[in-house]
Amino acid sequence: MQKKPKVLFLSTGNSTRSLMAEGFLRTLAGEYFQAASAGVQPGEPHPLAVEVMGEVGIDITGQTPKSVAESLKDQFGYAVIVFDPAKERSPIFPFTRNLFRWSLADPAAAQGSPAEKTEAFRRARDEIRKNIENFLNETVQQRQERVAKAA
């Protein structure tokens, strides 16, 4: 049986975007990948992240925010950094050959009414899902190409 590649989603806080990405990957491709997330300054899961993920049938309440330091002891086949380049510095994780950077606004920084804030979380959720689907398509294609070359 082949070992599943580990994917680390890394953000500043590990309370919103990276937790949502971990939840999507675990749900959409958990049989093919091990998903994890971490943050430079981890905080508690944001209640609106939990709420909007629940709207699409994904429960992230059991995911515990972790620090980058905790992740350094693991080896990851892929690392995905999620950050808003206009407002945040990109976290650094040089311990993988397959590094992706996803530019995603932090919905926790959204201003406005409660309904507007919830909508910002929904937009982030939907964008993360699209990025996860693209990631899966790319990695499957890369695997197929490696298998074809080896044959």
C-alpha cells in the first residue's frame, strides 16, 4: 500500500483559511492525501469559518489550530501558503519541494454588518474549494505523467 502524501496548509493564524483548506482536502480527497494545517500565530477556529463550512457539510470543529513549529517535525509532500499579499507577509516554509502560494483575503479582517462578514467567509470558502479542486487536478495530472514516463 502506497503512503498518502501529506499536505500542509499554512497561514498566519490557522483559524480560518488554512483550517477551511484542510477540511476541504480531507473531505474531497482524504483517501489520497493527509491534510494538515498550521499558523505562524495560531488562534482559535473562527466561529464564522465553522459556520460556513457547516453550510457545505464539512465539520471543522475537530481541527485544532497548530503552530508552524509543531509542523517542522513532519515531512510534507506539499505545502500551500494562504495569505493576502496586500495585507500580510507570506509565511515561509522551505521544507518541501512542492510549494504553492494562494492569494486569499482573510475573511476575519472583513468589515461591515454581520451579514457582510458572513458573506466574506462564504466567498473565501468558495475560493478555497476552487483552489483545492485545481490542486487536485494538477497533482493527479502530475502523477499520471510520472507513471507514463516510468512505463
